[in-house]
Amino acid sequence: MTIGEARIRLPDRIAKGDLITVNAIVSHPMDTGFFRTADGQPIPAYFIRDVVVSYAGEQVARFEWTSGVSRDPIVSFTLRADKEGPLTMVWTDNKGGVYRQTATVAFTAA
Amino acid sequence: MPSRRSFLARCAVVGAGLIGGDLLGRSGRLLAAAPSLADPGDPEVPNEQVAKLLKDLFGDRPIRKGHLSLDMPVVAEDGRIVPVIIESDLPMTADRYVKAVHLIVDHNPDPHLAAYHLTPAIGSVAIQTRIKMKRTTWVRAIIDTSAGDVWAAYAHVNVSLNGCG
């Protein structure tokens, strides 16, 4: 995966009002700035520090991260699926990289 | 063979019994000696950095244990990838909800590892992630509610391989 490639996974079947689990991953080195390369060059800090989660146009969560989150950061959280609409996540790193992914909350026909 | 979870649950029951017994025996003295609201089972604040962080985040509000679970391995063989599960039974309604979940790793270079700011739309506190740990230490999950209450859960994790450099 290239840096910033992101995936969001939602349940296959969603009914209105369900408490669903959202799983998200973004590809990123999350370098702490404490390591060196094999030839001794310091590896500068390079990590995602801000994640914004929006659902049907409204911000529903924001995460502040540090380089203490593991490489290729995963996060899962819940969402009350009370309306259909896009679930968008935007990851921003400390060098200004912005990565975006959207999944769609759609109710399964009964 | 019992599952890991049921084993942990039984350990927790035994541990709670031990701590409870100890509490009964010492509570009089503890109350007299320590005016702080800290529970005797709470991890000691290890340094000024963590003390300042707790003060900045929660001021003088008591940090009580409860309404929150922090599920982490007792032994983390690789400090680069340590799984974390944070769950709470507190409601997420329009007028009462968990505003933020703070994840603090006492002996990491930057102890304030992550903050999760939530709204009622999130529906519940059930957060999973993977973190880096430099060495064996206490980990604190602390939540701040819309009513201003502060609840905490702690986990002691033994780290075999430094994950921070």
C-alpha cells in the first residue's frame, strides 16, 4: 500500500438504528523520529496527527494521534446508524499530507 | 481449555478479592494518611510530565476508577504493536455523553498517546487500536464526560521489545 491509502469497513447488513462498528486503516509509516537508518541517518518524525470522522455531513468524532500509534494505524469505533449517508474519514499528517476515504451507510432492505 | 478471556476474568475476580480484603484491613489508616481521592489500587503518577498532563486535562476533578475497561495484553512481546481495547458502559445520549477518551502511556517519550473526541452520534465507547510502547509501564485510559465526570481504567503491560526507538 502506498502512503495514505485508506480503507473503511462497515458491516454488510445495516438496519436503521443499528449500533455498527466501523473499522478503518490507513497506510502510513508513523515514524517517531527516534530511529535511524542502517547507515546512521536519523529518520524524521512523520506521523498522522489528526483524524476527522464525518457522517451524513456532520462531524461525529475527531482523533488526535501521535507517533505512538502503530505503523499503518488502525482504529475501530461505533456509530449509531440512524440515517443513510456517507461516512468520511480524513487523516492529516505532520507534513501536511491529507488522506481521505468514504464509505456509504445504506440500510439493507428488510 | 479455558479461553484467555475467561482466564483473565477469573484472575480479575481473584485480584479484586485480594484488593478488597486489603482495603478492609487498611482503609482506616489510608483515609487518615491520604487526603487524595486516589484509590490504593491506582498506579502511582511516575513523573512531573504525567502529573502535568493529568492536571491540564482534568484540573482538580477526581479521577475515579469505573465505567470503563482497558483491555491490553499483560505481556507485549513486540512494543511496536500492542493492541488496545477501550470500552465504557456510559450512555451516549444528546444530553449525557462521553466527550473524550484519553490514552496515556506513562513511560513513553510522549505519554499522551491519543485523544478520541466523541459525540452522541458515535453511540457507545468501544475503541480499538494498536500502539507503541517503549517499556514496561502502566497505561491509563481516562474519559471525560459532558457532565464533567472523569473515569479511568488502568492496565500494567510488560514490554519485551522496545517499540519506540
